[in-house]
Amino acid sequence: MRMTLSEQLLKWERHLLALLIYVLPVHEAGKNILWGILVSVWIWRCLVEKKWPHVGGMDLRICLWLAAGMWSCWFAIEPQAGWKGLWDMIRAAMLFWIVGSHNRSEEIRHVIIRHLVLSTALASMIAIFQCVWSLQVLKTYPPNVHVELRSVGHFNQSGIYLAMGWLVALTASSERRVFVRPWIAKVTAALIGLALLGSMARSAIAVAGFATVIILWKSRPPRWVVRLLILGVVVMVAGFSASSTIRNRVLFRGSLSNRIAFWQSALDMAESRPWTGVGLNNFRNLHLQTIEPWNYGTIDHAHNLYFGALGQMGVPGAIVLLALISSSGAAIWKQHPTPNGGDAIVFCTAGGVWLVITLVGLSNTTLHHEMAMFFFMVMGLIPGTDARVMNAMEPSQNKSGENTLK
């Protein structure tokens, strides 16, 4: 039977979504091009089906978050930089509704999770190779070498992305319906874990370790998972003990006192511009006083998700951000497995990603660029949330494109 236009668009959309997941951490331009095509196809399908997102619950908070960003852009010190920041927010948020519109079965959720794990493992393999190449071939000075994902960039940002990928991989490894062949789960988890340690992103590694303990406590993972974790701890302790470079990176480079200066500047700006902030992507316009009283410096971001929102979007933006975080946390908690329902794999996957964004956000800016895109895709996987913005397709329609993400 010939597919309708809606069914064809749905099939193309799922192929594009899968391709975007793989390109996301490895190629900046390709990611943006694929995103544009994917959104265009999604809007086309919405027009054909005459079904649009229903604003309520978690997606209402996302709309308010975008509105707060737009409001701050009108009053930004550098409007061009502000609108670029809003584009970054829109690019991430759209994936929530796109993934949510496909979130119609457990099988689809497992397929998307599998692609997220495989894509992160592929990006990790490339990043590890580049790191080894820099050390062995280019003879780069060791303290300057970290594992960095090609599209994500800076090792702290790459560490945040890898921490989310690690927790998704850890959860998927204990669920045979995600990876039927155990060796694939082992290889992908090992690659992502090694890359995460190689990033030396301290906050990301610490939060990933904390979330790992919770996941292991709430589930019964295979023995190989426990052995892999023990091996990772041994490698980390051995490297810390044997390398003065690693000890210096962990103990002495970067400090809380520097970050407190950034946060104090954000508070000062919130007092002077409480309703609009300085504008998205404008944190560098906050002057940071240095040791000399008349000498001021600048920095690109607040190294804190919450103070960054306060300084750039003002009090309304900070409130909306907290509402978005609490709403997504509540939606995740509803998936806590009980005798009456819940989804363990979604609970652990989305919960781990949520912990990385919120806790690492205490010392770094987490909800932007590829990290935000990863976050919103995973949030779109939560069943029963308002991310499922489309009405269920007719059974005959559903059969035509159900497995095209595989």
C-alpha cells in the first residue's frame, strides 16, 4: 500500500533525526544544516497533519524560557550577540518537540537511546585518537592536552556532554532491549568512560560518579558493568598517583575563589538591571574587578548556570529557568518504577542527564550548545509528558514508519 505524504514525511524525519544524533558531537556545520532540514520537514508534517504543539506543563516552561531570552535580547548591551544566544536556545528547544512527537512507543525510545549511546561512543573514539595524536605525534605539552569532542570543544564542555552520554550508556547496558548484543554495550560504555576520564573535567566526572552510584543502587547491572567501573576507578587512582601533571590539574588549576568573583559580578548586574539583565551571550559585558582597583577584566560566561541566567536574563529569566528545571525533574520522577507503572530506563536515563545539567551547573554553564540539544532530546523521551504533542497516529500510519530509526 502506497504511503501518504504524512507517512513519508514521518519516515524522512526519523532518518534525519538519527543522522543528526550522530553528527551532533563531531561536526559543527553539519549539525546546523541537518537541524535546519529536520525542523523544516517537521513543520511541513505539522502543516499536513494540522497538528501543532500543545502548550502546557513542561513545554509551557520551555516557551516561557524562550520568551525570557527574547525579552532580554531586546535590551541587550550587544544585540547581535544576544540574538545569537536566543538562536542557541531555540535550536535546543525544538528538539524537545521533535523527539516528543516521535515518542509513541517503548521501542522508539530504546532506538533513540541506542543512537545517543553509539554516537557518543563514536565521538569519544575520535576524540581519544586526536588526544593520543597530539601527545605522541605533535609532541604537545601534556598539561595542554585533554579529550575534547570535535563539535563540543573545550574540555569542560566536552566533559559535561560525555558525562551525560556515560549515564545513558550505563543505563542502556543493563537493559537488553536497547543492546541485544552485550559486547556492543561493553565497548561503547568503555569508550565513553575513558573519554570522560581523559577530559579531566572535574565537576562532570564527580557528578557522573555520584549519579553512577545512584543508578547502580536502583538497578541490578550485569557483573561486567561493575568490573568496568572498578577498573575505571583503579585507572583514575593510578593516574592521579603517578602523574604530577594530573595532580596539578585536579588540585590546583582553577579555583572557587575565581568563580565567586564571577558570581558576585552577576549579582551586581542583577541589582542594576533586574528585569532584563545584560542580554543573552553578553556576560562578557559584566566587568570583573581584578587585584588592581581600577583594572577590570571580562569573561565569556559565569561558570554557573543559575548566576549566568540571572546576570544575562535578569530575575524573570532566573525564575523561568528554575521552573523549567523543576518541571523536568517532576516529569522524570513520575517515571520512577512502581508496581503501578513507571519506566526504569527512562527514569535512570533522563534522571542522570538532569543531574549532570543541574549539579554541574553549579560550577559551569551547562544548558547551551550541544549540551542543551542532548538534554532536550532526552527530556523528549519521557512518556506521558506534554512533549508528546502530536495526537497518536492511526494504527495503519504507525506501521509504516515505526522502525525507521533502527
